[in-house]
Amino acid sequence: MLLNTFHMLILLGLLINFPNVALTASHNTEVHPFLISGVVQNSNNANKIKDFSDYLSKHTGYPLQISFATNYSDLSRKMRDDPGAIGWTCGAPYVQDHETDQQQLIAVPVFNQKSSYYSIVLTTSQHTEKKLSDFKGAVLAYSDSRSNSGFLSPKYALFKQGIEMNTHFRLLLNAGSHEGIIHALLNGLADVAAVNEYVWLSYLGDFPDAKNKLREVERMGPYPLTPIVASKGVSKKIIEKMTATLINMNNDKKGHELLKHFHLDGFVEKDSSFYDPIRSMLNKVDIHKVN
């Protein structure tokens, strides 16, 4: 009994003299979501996304757990609700969320030696139309109402021609993702769609026969690629670690393998002004914001 009391007194003394020990241990094990929605081909591939999330966790000491958002608005809400969240989002939602929720830019992907991409208008090989505006009365498939390449870009292109997208087409079909857009075209559910060049070329790498069934009508852009971002509560120190980790992925075997899987050359650091081309479009045409 005396021995137990003695040990209890020692423990009490430790807690009094080092009150932050327990809190630090708890803080170090706190896990934050790594949110993603439709920015890469096969973006619901849990294993590879988990590998990417685990890689960031290991190299930054900031524990992450993958969380799949249903769309960009869902991702934005979850980022806003968790001030410690990390996400991989689209340029247009980032621009809006940076303004309203102080979302922070971590890094930008590099694809085909560039940090930019085109929005590519695709149709089936049977169609003879030469540009997006020729598809009056047709079915347009889109990936997300806040997607830059899939929705904002075609809407802005038509706006510059004095055309309202919502009335120009017979139907706007929400395909849920860029892969969904491609499948909608291949299955005859849509006549035309604007697809993220990065996802389209990644898709062709896995399914080259699609190139014989679909053809490019025109391309819009280039636009800044889809960024890795942080909620407003993530510290500058953690963001610096995240940025450095992403920039240096090519310097180790696992990082190189992950980049290869995602068909990326790497990541680079950019300022928020890099997304000014998208800001300019959003200042002229409206898309759905966070609910």
C-alpha cells in the first residue's frame, strides 16, 4: 500500500511539473482529413490516395487520413469545418475558398513539364461540329458545377460569344467526375463535354482505344493546375513542410513511384496570384458557391 502511494505521489509530481506532456502526446496523435474529389483519374482509388496521404504524413509529421468528398462543395464545407484539414481541390473552388474561408495554397502539380493544363472539348467521332457553340440543342456533360475545366471554362467561353450555357444546350448532364464525362460520351448519354486535359491524357494512357472513339473539338486555356491546399488553421510551419515534401518527391523512390502513378512530373510552389486567370473568369460569370 505504501509503495503504491509513493508511486502515485511521483506521478502527481510529474503531472504538476510537466503539465504539457499529456497534451503534447495527444496533439501528436491528432489526425486530420486529407480530402479529395475528382481531381485525378480514378480519384476514388483508395489505395493510391492513401499511399499519397501516408507519404505526406510520414514526411511532415502531420497525421492525415483520406476522406473522399462527393463533390467540390462537399470538399469545401469539410475544409471549412476542420481548420486543420488538407485537400486536393480544383482551381475555381480554391479561388472562392481562399477568399471566403482563407484557404491556403500549399503546392501545384507539374504535368508534362508545366503547372497548367487545357480544358479540352470532346465529342464522339460521329459528330461533325467544329466548336463548342455549334452544339446548340445538344446534351453537354459536366463533371461538377464548380469545376474549372468542366463547367466554368465552357461557360466562360460561351459567355464571351454572348451565349448563355444553361439555355444553349438541351440538357446539362452532371456526370460526377471527368471519367464520368468520358463514359457519358462513350455510352451515347452526352454529345459534348469539356474535360481536364490532365485527366484525359491519363485516361488515354490506360485506355488508348478511347482516342479512336472520341475526338477533340477545341481547347480552352491554359489554366493553373489543381492545387494541394490547407484549411486556415494549418500553421505556416506545417505548410512549409508540406510544400517541401511535395517539391522533393522525386528525390526518393516512394515519392517517384507515387508521381508516376498520378502521371505527374512533380510539384512546385506558387503564390495565390497564380490563379488570377481563374479569378478573372469568376468575376465575369457565376458558378455555384459553397452551400
